[in-house]
Amino acid sequence: MDDVTKQRIVRDIKENKVLLYMKGTPEDPQCGFSAQAVNILRTYPAPLKTFNVFDDEKIREGVKEFSGWPKIPQLFVDGKFIGGCDAIVELHSNGELAKVLGKKNN
């Protein structure tokens, strides 16, 4: 990943409390996992920012390298990588996602 792409990912993650890199948009998700992630995250009052990885191939590949996770969607909260769709589903099911999303910025 080039430095410009990495700097953009770092900036976007820092500037947005809850950021979901996804395929498509919340209104028009382009994969079932992205749709499922958005549907779960919409049930919480935390402000959700999304990025459509189809808009920028460098970001699409760069975020995978940045997080060390090979799939999209990817959720970042308070600057930290939380996981993909499976992690979102699991955290939502066991009640932990509310705690993760409720954390204050440090």
C-alpha cells in the first residue's frame, strides 16, 4: 500500500467514531455481508460513516492490508479495527456491540 492510501485510511478512521468499509452504500449494499452489517449498525444510535470500497480500488485493497483482515466489510470504532460481518453479528448477539459503540473517544 502506498503512503497516500495509508494516510487516507488513518485519517478517515481517526475522523469517524464509527466507520464501516463496505461494498456499496447503506441504501444500496452490493453484498449480503455489507447489508447485514449496515442493518445491525443502524439499530444503534452511534453515528455511522460508511465508505464504498468500489469507489476506490486502492482503499479497497489498502484497508485489507491495514487491518490484516482479507474481507470487506470492515468495522472500525474509535480508531480500532473491530472486525468483519461475523464479528459484528457476534458482538451484536452477545450484547457487546452496544458497549463497543458506546465508548467515548479518548
